[in-house]
Amino acid sequence: MQQVRVRFAPSPTGPLHIGGARSALFNYLLAKKHDGKFIVRIEDTDRERSGREWEENILESLRWLGLEWDEGVEVGGEHGPYRQMERLDIYREYTQKLLESGRAYRCYCTSEELEEERERLRAKGELPRYLGRCRNLTKEQEEEYIAQGRKPVIRFKVPQGEKIIVDDLVRGKVSFDSDGVGDFIIVKSDGIPTYNFAVIIDDALMKISHVIRGEEHLSNTPRQILLYQALGIEPPRFAHISLILGKDGSKMSKRHGATSVAQYRQQGYLPEALVNFLALLGWSPEGEEEKFSLDELIELFSLDRVAKKPAVFDIEKLNWLNGVYIRQTDVEKIARMAVPYLQESGHLPKDEAAIDWEKLVKQVSVAQNYLSKVSDITDFFAQFYGEQVVLEGDAAREVLQQEQVPQVIALFKQKLQDLDPVDSEGVKKMLKSITKELKLGGKKVFLPLRVALTGKTKGPELHDLIPVLGVEACIKRVESSLVQAGK
Ligand code: GLU
């Protein structure tokens, strides 16, 4: 097999999206699997929409996901530069070749003339396209246009009557008619190449073996193949991966929630979880297992298990996976991640030096078991570590009105005050002893205690929570709950 060289080639016109991140990941996985190279190239020829801040966002998001590149922007390599706007001389050389071989020509049509032509075709029920009015201009005609101050674009002469087959590694053979294509622009009037032209020169010069990208580029591929043929260059293999849909079946968009990697990062998703989740958007390994590290993904990945059908973005699955990763992560790390959220919510002082780390780590060690994303920590703190207990609805109140409750609470307070040390094991034993001494079933003891301590009928284990809250806070809380329940 030829060396695998793949690239991720984002246009820096917005943040790194989930779809782009998935393309980057699939490229990365293929490269790593075959000891190949993963290249990052910036396609910044859309001057109006491109911005350095977006480039930075994209690169930072890739690094955060752990998708480091072997060659490309910022890291360099043999085939640079890796920003298209720094490669204009290279494109010029190839434009010249195509002009000289008669495969491209200058077109002087104005936008009004082009619109008129499209209108005429539409009226006849035909596909609007450029019919080649400037294909065979005489020298005099050209000179006249230039004298009129018209600025030419350069168009590629599309051979007529040809079938172009894209032999796609995901979609199989897809056939296109060259007649439907029309002579397309390869260099705009300001001398900047269009996407279809720049992309093939770069892929060829960077020796790209496989182009893995979103399905939306499938319709560009016949144009790119025609350009390769005209330049006598062997095209790379193509693999177009399916769209990502929201759960309602429409294309994933802002309407469905966060779409950029930076937003997920900000909400406290872990990169390992996001990578795992993205890998399963359109690819699946054999078997039922769903949790994979990046190394395991590299081991298992293959393009022939990439699905043709669209992938559905299921946020609940991401939340589940993220929760699994959060529970596996060192508590200190989650605590560090939690700090900015808790500072923002007022649960922690803004001054880091004033944070009681030992206490925080204890609190997080309980919360960790219940979080889907780190930002949920503020909610958890508000619910379980707040100053006040708020009884949640009638169900909670009714539990506290059961007749055994005063007895249970009195014994709990007494035993808690005597407990030493107040740790998980000790609390477990103490709770058990309450049921024994009062000769009550667990439910009659644990549920009222839970409600009295937390205001809720569900939540963390009491033997986890009580040591974190501490004796004094527990007693204050149960007393305030009883008052609220009218006991
Ligand atoms: N710059 C293109 C994009 O962001 C890349 C397409 C390709 O991979 O060829 O959509």
C-alpha cells in the first residue's frame, strides 16, 4: 500500500464544527492506523469570510481533541506553505499550464450577461450553467474587452459528453455527466483560485493518498477529477462521509443545540468523550462495545465500516458517554475543571488562593458520580451543598409527614453527633443501626432522611453525602426541613 497521507483542510470561516471535527478524526484515525501522516491545511481563499480568529479556534479545538497533526500549518513540513493564500504563486504556475494547453481560457462575461444566460436556460427548463461564450475568443475580441476595462476570470474547459465516475470508498461508484457541469471558474478576477482548483493542486503536491470529507463535497468531486485528468495527475482515493442529522431527521444545525467543539468544551465535556462519540457518528466497529479510547479507535478504524446512511447526533448518548469518562477521571482533575463554573455561580471565591481545596475535592468526589458534564456541577452544588434545603414538591413533604419521622430524625441527630470519624463506612453502619433500633424497614428510615437532608426523594447516596456535608450542616438541614414540612 502506498503511504497513507491524509489531510483536514478547513476553511477558517467559523469555529470547528462537530462535522468538521468528525472529518478530522476519521482522517487522523486512518493515518495513525497505517503509520501514515495527518496534515492540516488552511483553505483561506474566501477573503471575505476567512479570519485568523477562526483558524485559531479550529487549531485549538483540534489540539484539545488530541488530534495533533504531523505536517501543516504551525508545525511545518516538506510540502508547505500550508495556508492557501501563501501558495498563490504555485497556483499561478498551474493556471499557466492549463491556459497553454488550451484546457482553460479567460472569460470576460459580466455578471449581467451570465445572469441573462442562466435565466434563459431556466426558462427552457435546463440546468443553469455557463455555455462557453468566451471559449473561442479572437485576439481582437479579447483586446476589446480589456480596453472596456473588463477583468477576466479563468474558466476550465469541461470536455463534453463524458461520464465521470467517482469511485468512492464509502458510497461506491457514483457517475456524473460532464454535460451538466459547464465550464467552471478556476481563478477569480482578483487572481485568487477557487476551491475546486486550489484543492487539487494542494492535494497533488502534498501527495495526499485519501481525501476523506463530508458528503456535501461529493458534487465537487467530478470537477476535481476533470482537473486532475487535464493536468495528467493521478487523483487520490475519495471517501465521502454522510451528513450528521439532528434527532428530528433534519441536518444538524444550531437549532439542535451546540454545534462547535469549543461550545462542548466550554460546557465541560471531556475531549476523550467527544472523540469517542464523534467516532461513532457514521462509523461502527464490530460488536456491541461503545466506549473506546483514541488508541483503541486507531486500532479498530477502517473505512469499510463507515456507513452510507446519515449519522444521527444523539446528545443523550454523548451525555452518557461523558458521564462515564467523568467518573473515570481523577477527582482532582474534575475539581480543577469545576472551579470556573463554581466561581461563576458564586459557590467558590473568585480568589483561587481562598479556595478550600480539600473540601472542594471531597464535594466533587460525590458530585462526580452524578454529572453528565462538568458544568452540571453548579446545579449539584446548589441542590445538595446549598445553605438551605428546599423541599421538592408535595411528594417530599408527604414523606416527612409520616408518623415515624420525628423518631427517626431524633435518633439520627443523636447518633450523628456521636459519630467519629464521620466517614462513609461509619455513616453506613450508623444508618443501619437506626433501622435496627427502631425496628423499621429501610425505606421508612432512609427516604425521610434523604428528603430531610436534601429536600428530594432522589440523589446521591447518603453515606457519600453526609461526610461531605459535615455534622453541623446535616443537623441544620434536617431541622429546617422539618420546619418546612410543618413538623
Ligand atoms: N475547505 C473545504 C471545507 O472546509 C475542504 C473540503 C475538502 O476537504 O476538500 O469544506
